[in-house]
Amino acid sequence: MQEKIITDAKINGNLIFDGKLIIKNDLVISGCIEAKIIIAEKGLSAGRSITAGGSITAGGYIFSFIFFVRAKAISTHTLPFWRDYWAEMLPLKKWRQEILSGKCWDDYRKMISKAEAKKICAWPGWHWLLRAQLEMFFGLKDSVTPPATGDHDE
């Protein structure tokens, strides 16, 4: 399988490759990303869809602005969005002040028990992509298989 290494931080348009994409920096792309396998050492944001025939693995978050991610599995342990977003989410309101305090994200993993994390993730208001990243963030799962169409809740 061919590999392509991307060092850009921003790409206007689409990134389509018939092999393994290795992305070295946080990448924001205005279009879609398609490859057999996608490995992002940091965060990955696409203005359109993110599609892999195999897996998508990121050291940072995985985010599609149209909430369309399709792969056999995704794996990350970092959340998209800013603290203000998570602090206002209904299941996290109890920890609003702590989230906004600017503590290290690892501190949140420690202050929220596994049972509380499961309750947070079980909230029916999450889009599957956000729920998946929360489950991995809290260490409840190592990877998640997206729904078949990639763009709707399970």
C-alpha cells in the first residue's frame, strides 16, 4: 500500500488518496478527506466528509463540520470544540465550573468516575461522533465503529 505524508496545516479543497495518509500536524481541510487508512498524529478537521476504507486514528480529535465520518473504526482520546461547548452540555453541567476553570483535560478524566462517564455518554442528545469521542476520552472504549452511513446517530 502506498503512503503519503502530509505536513500541511491547512488544505483548501479535497484530499483524496488511494493508500495510507499520514498527517503530521493538526490539519484543517476545507473539503473532504478520503483514503484507505488515515493516521493523524494530531487533530483532524474536514469541512466535508472524512472517509477511510479501514481505520482513522488521531492523536487529537476527529471532526467533520457536516458530521460525516465513515470508517471501519475511529480512534482518538481528545475532544473537539472548546471548553465553553462542553461546559454547556446538559450531561456535563455538574462540572461546568471545573471545565471552565482551565484545568488540564486529564484532570477531568480523574474527577469524573467511570459510572458518571457512562451516564454522560449515554445521554441521547449526543450525535454519535461526539458520543464516540467522549467514550474514548473517558477511556470507556479504545475505538468506535461508526454507523454504516457515517452521518447519523446509532
